[in-house]
Amino acid sequence: MEETRLAEETALARVEHEKAKCMVAMEAVETSRKIAELEARKRMSVGSGYKTADIFSHSPARYRKYTIEEIEEATNFFSNSLKVGEGGYGPVYRCELDHTPVAVKVLKPGAAQGQLQFQQEVWKTRPETCT
């Protein structure tokens, strides 16, 4: 009888311990969610050029139009050291915009007839970020 009582007490203690671990994990998740929400709000308020949507729903993603000056600065004026490739429409550069790594694809000046194809290629790559 004593053995059964001790086994039951041990099992109850384990259950309480697991409940406590679960509560700590749930609090960590909630804290992480709040931090992510604050970070998202912070990023949305960085610039006035943002188009925003609720990032926690299935609404279209937010985007921002960058000026040529911002892109030139980010790519170090299209430095060869940041060039990652050459496509049919022009070179591709890596850089960061608003603390986000991006690739900047440049349309060659003489490729006016390919502008529609260029737009379609960009659209297929990231439709939620195109205007």
C-alpha cells in the first residue's frame, strides 16, 4: 500500500513539474510573439514610403518604393564587389535595404523591348512585393 502511495505521489509531482515547464514555455512563446509584433511595428514606422498590411494575416505583404539614391547608396553605386551575377536584362547586385538583404536587378538601358519580360520575371519572383 505504501509503495502505491509513493508511486502516486511521484506521478503527481511529475505532473506538476510538467505543468510548470509548460507554463514557462507558453510564457516564452507569448513574449516572443510580443517582441515580433513590436519589431514589425518598428519596421513599418521606419519610413513613410511603406504600404502596410497586417503581417499576421494573409493580407498582401508590405512594401516600400526606394529612390534611386537609396539603391545607389545600398549597392555602393553598383560596385562590382557587390555584383552577384549578370542576367539577360542586366546585372544583379546584393545589398541591404532597411536591414533586409535583397538583390537589385538592373534593366539594361537598351533593353526597352524586354521591359515587359523583365517586369513579368520580377513579378514571378516576388509577386507580393511588386507594384
